[in-house]
Amino acid sequence: MSQNKNALIRYKTIDKCLQNKYRQWTLEDLIECCSQALEEYEGRQIPISKRTIQMDIQMMRSEKLGYNAPIVVYDKKYYKYEDEDFSITDIPLTETDMNVLTETVSMLKQFKDFSLFNDVSDILQRLEDKIYAEKSHTKPVIYLDKNENLKGLHYLDEIYQAIIKKMVLIITYKSFKSREETKFHFHPFILKEFNNRWFLIGKKKASQPVTNLALDRIISIDYDFSLTYLEEDFDAESYYKNVIGVTVNSGLQPRRIELWIDADNAPYVLTKPLHPTQRLIQENEDKSIIIHLFIIPNYEMERLLLGFGCGIKILRPEGFRKRMKEILQKALAKYDESDLTV
């Protein structure tokens, strides 16, 4: 057990002792109680010196931990709380405490649809009540990007439960490219969030590759309890190691993508790499840079790079450079058309 944890146990023990106003507490009494408390937690005896408890009392009296405990000595021998109703477990929240708790509650509530967090929902409610009682009209200073109107979010917990319970799903699905709905069995492995959208990763059959399904394209979910769940050792970190986003084109190997970034965008790309494999190759006199990525090309990567507009240029490989150039030329042609109707 860490020394910090030991100290907290001693503080709580001293506090519990001094709350008992019907007994006189000497330093030796406090040492004995703290020793018993530590032995209960550690399962072995831990010697505690008189100086340790004296330092604990000084720390509890100070502002360092926010306790400001009114511990006094009377008859030159006994310790007590000057305020008989005081306890270190009932100290008021500071301004910093309330701000931190406000933001923590706000962030945890983003996951309110997961049953995983049901056990803490009551705690969150009590925290909110405490914060409101201490300080109303508190505005959060952290804002998380979210889209509560995104379709399919209500499937999050149902799918989560199916994954941990290893259940085979029957999914009715309609992709953006399909005209008709399709129904198929699906063995769910993980849930993945990317760019404020949620995806279900798994397999339709053991012989088929891992695929992803966008939750906002799922029409309905059912279960097949007669089908055995695929027990695959799916390693998400390894699977997504060489891609941006969620699409992994099976059969393709990572390749070196070399990019020129203009001076305006270079600081952003350097401080927030496009991918963990990003490496700086060259810094130019005009403050532009050349970097390379070692990744598998996919749809999400193309969207990311196209988002830089004229601030980025693909140098190699030639095939990818040509493809991106054609996409940009088609986009430019849209602006050259005389027909402005939509």
C-alpha cells in the first residue's frame, strides 16, 4: 500500500476518533487506533511513531488538504475537535472542487445510454445536487462535441450488452449505396467511435473479413440464440494500427504516403499528427514542410486530406497523387459549370 494511502487511512481514523466526544483521546490512543486500522487494511502490523501522528494532526489542521480541522489540545494531554460537529468528510466544496466536479459530471453524462454507467447514475445525481446546492448558475467550461440527433444511438447499449455476453445478432441494414434493406447474421466484436459517428465492428461469417457497420444505417436488431458466437481473438489496436478511421481494406498493405504541407497548415499538422506513423522529412525556407505517413489508403484518409484543400499536395505514390488530382479537377469543374441551379 502506498504511503499516501496509509496517510489517508490515518487521517480518517483520527477524524473518526475525534468525532467521538464521549471519550478523551491521548496521542497514544490515536496511535493505537491508527495501527489497528492499517493492520486491518494491510493484513500485517505497521509500526507508527508518535511523530507520524503529530505530523498527521498538523496536516489536518492546515489548508494543504483543505481540511482546516479545528483540532485542539486540552489539559496538555487530550485531543479533540473544538467544533464538536466537525468532520473532514463534511467539509464544504471549494470553488475549484465545484468546477472540476461540474465538468466531470458533464463528461460522464455523455455516456448515459450505456448500462455500464448505470451504477454511477445515482452518484452523478447526488453530485449534481451537491454542486447546485453549493453554487447555482455554474456554466461548464468544457464542451464536448456530440450529435444526440444522430440515428442509431439507441442501439449503443443493446449492442454493448451483446458483445460482452457474446450473442449473435440478426441485423437489418441499409447502407447509403444500397436501394434495399438486407438482413444478415453478425458476430459483434467491438464498438468504435470516429468523427462523431459510432460503428459496430465484427464478422458476418468466420470465412468473411472483419467489417464495420454504421449504427445510423441499422434498421433493426434481433438475436439468434441457436448460432454459436465466433470466439476470435480480435485485437482492435493492431487491426486499426495502420489506418485512419474505421475502414480497413483487407488485402492491402501499408504504404508510404509523402505529403507537402503549406506554411499555414504546417503548425497544425506538426502539433496534431495526421497519424501516429507521421514523420517529418523536410522543413522548407518558406515554412512549408514535407512529411510521410505509413498507412493503408482508405475513404477516411482521402476525406481528411481533401479537407486541407490547396494547403496540401500528395507527392507520392504517383497512383494516389493522380487519383486525388482527378477528384480535385472534378470538384473544380463543378464551379466552372454555367448552370447555377441545384
